[in-house]
Amino acid sequence: MSDVKLDKSSIQWKQEVTDWREAIKVSAEPLLQQGKITENYIQAMIDNIDNLGPYILIAPNVALPHARPEAGVNERGIALTVFKKDVEFPPGTDNKTDTARLFICLAATDSETHLNFLKGISSWIEDEEFINRLLETDSQEETEDIINEFYTKN
Amino acid sequence: MKILCVCGMGFGSSLMLKMTVEKVIQKKGLNAEAEATDIGTASGTQADLILTNNEFASQLEGGSVPVKAVMNMASEDEVEKAIDEYLDSK
């Protein structure tokens, strides 16, 4: 599971953003800074939501922004961002509005690394206590501590 | 039986759901297989049961294949409950 180890520079705690597009950009920022993805990849993640609808929630409050590797992935990577305030997605055909506060931005280079990432993320979201603790954090340090603790425990 | 896991692009939450379904199949010793696909091709794919999120569930409902919605793609409890409901309804 070393593939999905989050280092400090890929963990973010943010107060709030203006809208969901901004949230996607912010959640991708660490990967962009590290040169792992291109601006085009970020646009592709936003376009996917525009085209397919805002259905990137993998668990209550948890969003998984991602696009295809060929959209602009240089190196595999994963970044986690906690937003203190709800990020609202546009309503779906059922008129319900989804909100999320935990964004896991995913950039895979091939299907094998992609599957490994998904397995790792599955182990996060099946641990409801871990997710709830992350949602309750009030600082960058606290967020990093909870994630480090999770790795020590597992 | 065949369980189809559906999401927007067919390689994110549907793959995650497929992994969870496979764990449940193994745990329960079911004679079943799981497949992941995107919403565009889902309605044309043969299956016995469709598992997906709330939104796609409402889009896919009304077809010949029963559809169940799952909130947490990694929750074995939720998936097991959905499969049990389907098996009970047969």
C-alpha cells in the first residue's frame, strides 16, 4: 500500500472555496506544484463533471476528482484536501444537491497504479471513524496528524 | 449471477464498488461475478443486478434489471444488504 502513502506536501486543510470548480483546482494544486499533472488534467476533471454530472462522491462527504491518464498525468500521485465548509455541487436530475468536504484528487498513469490507488482509498473510506475525524479537523497540523496516525495503525 | 457496478466514467467509483462486491461475493460464497462499467454503456449490458450511486440508480431504474443504490463504495455492509435484498426478492 506504499503507493498511496500521502506525504505532507499532498495534504491540505482549507477554510472554504468559492465553488466546486475552485475546489477541484485547489485539490489538484499539490499535484500540479509537484509537476505530476498538467493544467489540462485539471480542466479534464472539471469537464467530466460538466459533462457527466456531479457524481464523483464515493462516500458521504467524500469526492474523488479524477480524469483519464492521457488528459495530462506525468507521474502518479494523490492529494487529499479537507475543506472546513461544504462544497456544493450543482443539482442532479433528481434535483438533489450533493455536498462534499473531503476531496481526494487522483492521478494515475496506468490501470495497475490506478487500481492500487483505489484499493488504498477504499481502506480510508471504509473506516468511518477516520473520515469523521478528518471532517472535524480545524488545522493543517491536525489533518496531518490524523493521517499519520492512520498509517501507524494500519 | 452477474452484478454490474456503474459510475460516470467506469473507472473510478465503479471499480471501487466492484472490489467491495468481490469481497462480499467471496465472504458469502456466492456464485457470482462483478463487472464495472460507465453510465453510457450500462443500460445495454446484460446483468442480474446493478449497483451504483443514488443519481445513476434513479436514471437506470425502470429497466429490466433491478437497481440498488450504494452511498459508500467501500462499505461491505451496504453492498451485502443490497445483494441480500435482491436475493430475497427473487
